Amino acid sequence: MNILKNIPVYLLALIYLVFGSNYFLQFLKMPPMAGDAGTFVGVIYSTKFLLVVKSIELICVVLMVLPKTKALGLLLIAPISVSILLFEILIVKQPAIGILLVALNAISIFQSKEKYFAIVN
């Protein structure tokens, strides 16, 4: 039962591990982006903003797979998941993996909701 409960967390961690690592190791070919999306991505690459985000993603992956820090990792990765979805909706105008990331993040946080009670009380 506990293994099934952790599937959304592990899937989320795997996605961020692959795409976070790809920034540094470049093992996946990323398609070129045009228009506003290309401009936006160009700016976040050239300013090293994406370097910081990808580093945070990899740190969050480690936090998510460790039982004691899973809740913290999920909380820290949530704004990145939402930002990816907003990029897809507002700039690219085509939602894609962002929907999955936000859904997995929400499911995982809900499953660990008791860990967050101290924050809201």
C-alpha cells in the first residue's frame, strides 16, 4: 500500500531528475522555440536563471525521495511546477507536461497533508 502511495512522488521526482539532469548533461535534444517562447527561454538561459532553477529541481529530487524530507521537497518544487504550466498556457499557448507536473505535485502534497498542518495552524 505504501509503495502505491509513493508512485506520484517517485514519478514527479523521475521527471524532474531527467529534465534537470538534461540541462547539465544535454542527453535529450530540445527542439528550438520560436516567437515569445524562444525569447523567454533565451533570456532565462543567458541570465543563468535556468541554471539556478535546474539546480533547485535536482535538490528537490533528492529531498522528495528521502522519507524525512519528502514533504519539504514537494513544497519547494510546487512553484516550479506551476511556473512550467503557466509558461505553457500563457507563452506557448499549449499546455503539456505542466498539467502532469501540477497534478502529481497536488496529489503527492494531498497524500502527505498531515505534514503541512503545522504550517497552516
